[in-house]
Amino acid sequence: MVENSDEWVILFHGYGADAYDLKSLTEVMTPAKPSNWLFPQGILQVPIGPGWSGRAWWNIDLENLQKRQAQGANVDLSDEKPKGLPQARTLALEMIQNLKVDWSKITLGGFSQGAMLATDLFLHAPETPKGLVLFSGALINKDEWKPLIPKRAGSRFFISHGTQDPVLPHRSGQQLETLLNGGGMKGGLVSFQGGHEIPPLVINKANEYLKGL
């Protein structure tokens, strides 16, 4: 907690990670104002290897997704409507509302599946949040998101994606950028030569965005 600060940055981790996964970003990300940071824990426990488990916001067939990517299939997630998304949204909104902080003081963000949840929350929140930071985000739930975006017209967002991402195709980030801008939001995709990650280049660009809010 930052004493006397009502600014918040809330970052949601990706599938198979946990609440500690993005904590190190507090050392390199620099909002314009001193901020409180919150890293929620995924509501589901999911297996990620022999004897290992992580957390997630809803179930996905990660192995199948990676296999399709490796085979060069045209992976399009835009029409995906995760069954667990409504529950994750409800619980996350309740958590944020319990902070008793104006939405205008809250920047939402996340990595991979967490970026998808952050996008969903940004569009469904009762008021417009301050900002939206998406690392390796992707377009899902298009039919539900599209009519909500004009209500956030003028809001600025940040999105990054690796051109060699083996988990979520770069094209899915491009689709999300196009949909948000098409609805009146303002932002540009930061593409980088890399995979499913958050490299220093992206951190620098994200900081430029945060300082400009």
C-alpha cells in the first residue's frame, strides 16, 4: 500500500501462473503517480505439468491451442465464449468494488488470459476505468464486447504482442487492437520480435502510456 495514494494498478496473471507471477513489474513499471498494486489470484487450480499446478481464471485446452499453433493452423479465438468468464468477471468486479475506489483511479491490466479478463472488466465496469494495459492480449467474446466498446470511446489503451508467440497468435492481438479502435477507443499494438513474454521494449512503451494517462 502507498500511503495517501488513491491510485491503483490491478494486474491479472495468465493461465497456469499465480498472483506472484507479475509482482516483479512493480520494480520496472512507473505510473505517473504513486500507486497501490494489486495482483489477484486466479480462481481455479489447473495442472501445468507432472506434479505441478497453477491458477487460472477459466479453463482452456492449452495443449490443443499450442498444437494448433505449431501446425500452422489459422487460430481464431474471436468467437470464443469461455464458460467460466462470467463467474470470473463477477468475482473480480466484486473484489474491485470492495476497494471502494473510484474507477477513474484504477488501471486494469494483465498478461495473456489475464489480459483477456482485464479487457472484459474494462468494458463491463459500471464506470470507465483510468487505463488498460494488455500484455499478449487476444480478442475473444467478440459478439459481447463489440457493442460495449463505444461506451468507452476516447479511452486510451496499451497492447503488446510477440510476432512469434507460440501460445496466442499475433493476429489475435491485431484483431483486438482493431476492434477497440473501431469502437472509438484509442491505442496501438506494440509488436516485438519474440514470443509469449514481456520484454524490456514493451515495459518502456507501457511506461510511456502510463505516464500519459
